[in-house]
Amino acid sequence: MAANTSIMEIKGVTKRFPGVKALSNVDFRLFRGEVHAIMGQNGAGKSTLIKVMTGVHQPEAGSMFLNGEEIRPTSPLHAQKLGISTVYQEVNLCPNLSVAENIFIGRQPMKHGRIDWSTMNRRAEVLLQEKLNISIDVTQLLSSYSLAIQQMTAIVRVLDLSSKVLILDEPTSSLNENEVELLFNVIRKLRDDGLAIIFITHFLEQTYQLADRITVLRNGTLIGEYETDALPKIELIAKMVGKEQSEISYYGEGETVRKEKSPVPASNKVMLKANSLGREGSILPFDVEVKSGEIVGLAGLLGSGRTEMVKLLFGIDQADQGETYVQGQKKNISAPYRAIAFGIGFCPENRKEEGLIEDLSVRENIILALQGKKGIFNTITEKRQQEIADEFIKALDIHTPSAEQEVKKLSGGNQQKVMLARWLATKPEILLLDEPTRGIDVGAKVEIMDLILRLRREDIAIIFISSEFDEVIRCSDRIVVLRDKTKIAELSGEELTEQQVLQKIAGG
């Protein structure tokens, strides 16, 4: 990291929204030639702080300085002109245009009143090579390249705009391991060239691989600023969630659980069972069962068939072979509404696209499945809807100003709680949870995992998917291992170790 030369400084920033104090007297410093991670739970104030930096929000109090001069960005475009640029998780470029066109869109070099294609392509190649040490065919469509290269294109575009500060907001969420390493090499080069970089991520391991310093926020308040090498992971987690270190146990990339785990259930009542259930082109025939008060975890790599399995069990996809039994009775789960009628709930992997209706309120999202179960001619009164929503907001500790708040305005962790509340309102006996902790911060994961274990103690049968093997191992009574759309093993007891899971996936 370069010498402690401040390029950006924020002093005493406060920002309020209706019913919420998003930032309270927050300070922040950014140095030249460093990667500075901002860490905290969803709702901690990370996004609001970034939006203040980039002019999306105007603070009620506080000051912001760039190169020692006070600034007050009024829009993202204004911030960009000042030298503050952001690259988001979802690349905001034009996939139907070439790489070069995306780099220079809106400011293409012109010759005789027309775009000078040769100059533009040559300049794009030079920029990628000199700034990022990347050589690609810039005349190819952006969509023909990986997400990592698309992000590099977004980065080099803002660098060509003479950016002094680069904000990377969840840049690795959709990248594989090789793409992450490619991006990290680029970020390190930019840091070594003297660029100041703000890095937002949910992944602790990536933070420790890349960041020079860490600022921790909690509930809109600055907890502290730390040198990464001097801040142990367990201490970082404790600061983020507001717990003593003795209360939590670190067990992987961004994951924590309470040290206690419920005992293996005594019940032998099989709630859901599949015999040779399969669908051509989706997943090969499999057997699986889950008992009352039991968590069965599904472990496998991306594309192994975990999501395909639960979609068949819930009737989203139609099985073309095999049988399904609910509490010992053969059932034809040909559609989700039939699964709901049989007491099954399903939280999908992508809560934004497949779960929540973002423009509806918290109340409306919570009662959605229950109203569907009751039918169109048995309408739930608004008063009863309010009672149900208030009950689950309290029970699940959903942080919202009211039940009428639009669900899109909640943090990721609270949105996930609304999804769970929707299904708990139907009084399910079986829950299928596909990545319920994905895309939420450490503190919210602690709460969600505690909630899942609590539901288990209430005798709900749960099938649980997580990409984090340690997370599956910690909470599951049994683990079904999948590879290449096939169930390849089932582990229990002393076999529930990461080594065993990895060996099975590797074919050992």
C-alpha cells in the first residue's frame, strides 16, 4: 500500500430515510494506492455511504473532501466528472455492442463526421493492455466474453474517464474461481499504479486476500477502521454482528453459526419421500426422504442438480418418472399449488426474480402464499392480513418501518426473512430452502441459520441447499451429495465432514 496520503475523506455524514437513520455521524478515509473494504451487515449503511459518495443521496449533515477540497456530488454523473466512478455487480453496459464501443460509448472518436472505427479499436486495445494488462479482440461483441471480461471493460471505461476513486460493488458475486483471480490481479495492478479502490463484498476470504484496510459499519454507525493484517476474521465478524467473540464460531467464507446445534431428531416419521424421481434433460432419477424435525442438506458444485431436485419436489418442473410420497401417501405434485396444498413451502434461490414481488408491501408479500392456499374465493381481510404480517415481523425480527413498507426497500437479509415468513404463514410441515443465505451478510446469515434450526426443533422437515459445504455440514442431519445431475452419495453421522463431501464429489 502507498504511503498514508488521503485522497478522499468523509466527516460526520448523517443520512435519514422515513423511519430509518441509515447513517449516523460516519467518518471514512481512503488513501491513494490502497484497496479499502467496507464491511457490515445488510442494513449497516454500506450502500447508503456509497450512494452519498456518488451523489445518489444527499446527506443531512457532514462533509466530503477529494484531494483536500470539499465536494458535494449531486448525481452519479457529477461524481464521475469529479473522479469518483462505480462498477456494479451487474455490469451496466451494452452486450450487443463491441468491447471497444462499450469503452467509448457516447464519446467515440470521429473523423469527417463519422465514427473513426480504427482509432477507437486501437485505443481500446491500448487501454486494456496498458491499464489492465489484458489482450482481447475488442471488435467482438461484449456478450461473447465472460462476466469477468465484461467487468474489466466497465473498469477500463471509467479509468479512461480519469477516475481518481474506483468503487467496486460486489464485483465477484457472479464469477467463478478463475475469473475472481483474474479480476483480483487487475485490481492489484491498479492499486500498485496508485489508484484508490473501495471494495464491497460479502466474502470474508476475498476481503482478506485483497484489502489493505477495512472499515466496519453496523446499524448506520461507524464501528472502526482497521489494518486488515491486524484484524483477525473472528474479531471482524464479532464487530459486524455486535456479539462477543465467544458467542460465534467462524466456519468458512462469510459464514457463522451459534456453537450449539440441536440434537438429531428422534422422530422417524417420513414427511416427504421420492422414489426414482427424475426428469429427462434435468436430473437423473434419485431417491430422497426427509423426516419430521430433520434437516437434509444437498451438497454439490454449481450445476450438480441441487436446484433441479427441489424444483421437481415442489412441482415447478414436471417429473417424467418416479413417485412422490407425502406423509406416506402417494401424491401427484404436478404444480406448486398442489405442493402448497400438501403442506410444502419453497424458498427459491433467486428471491428477487423468483420469490418476492418487489413493488408490493411486506404485508402483501407475506400473505401471498396463504391467500393462494385458501383460494380466490376465500379472501383474507386486510385486517387479518395486517395481523398476520405483524405477527411474523415480530417473530422473525424483520427490520422494517411498517408492514406497508415496499419490500424492495428492505435489506437483503430482511427480504429473506419476508420470504420465510410467507411460507411459515401457511403453516408448512415441509420446507425446501434453496440458498437461503446467498447474497446476505454475515450477521443476517447468523439470524437465518438460527431460524432454520429453530424450525427444525418445531418438527418441520427441511431440505436445505447451500453452496458453502461448511454451512451444509453444520446444520444437516444427513447430506445428499450430487454431481453432474446425479445423486452420488448420502452421508450421516461421522461421515458428515467436508473431506467426505469433497471426496464424493471428486469421485473418491
